[in-house]
Amino acid sequence: MCEASAFIVNGDKEELFLERVDKLIPTEEGLLLENIFGQRKVIKAKIKRLELVDHRILLERED
């Protein structure tokens, strides 16, 4: 399996945003994440770090 879990990083805390993400698409509204079940979420954030071996996407909210 190649999908990852996306987390929002706030200081030293991480909050799960979406599991089993297989698409991350930059749009004018923000980042569009879609998982293997077809669930979609958009967030105004930037990618802080990708941990591909651990299947993790770490995001920071943008104001």
C-alpha cells in the first residue's frame, strides 16, 4: 500500500486530518487531499514534511 496519513502540525502536536491519502493536489483554494475511498478534503496549508517510508504527510495551516 502506498497511501499515507495526513496530519496537521501545531507546535509539537499532530492532529490527524485524513487517512489513506493517495492524491495531494495544489489548487487555488489550498491543498486538495483525496483518499482511496474517494473522500476529499481541502485545507489552506503548506507541506511541512513528507515521511514516505512512514507513510506520513505533515501539513502546517496557512492563515
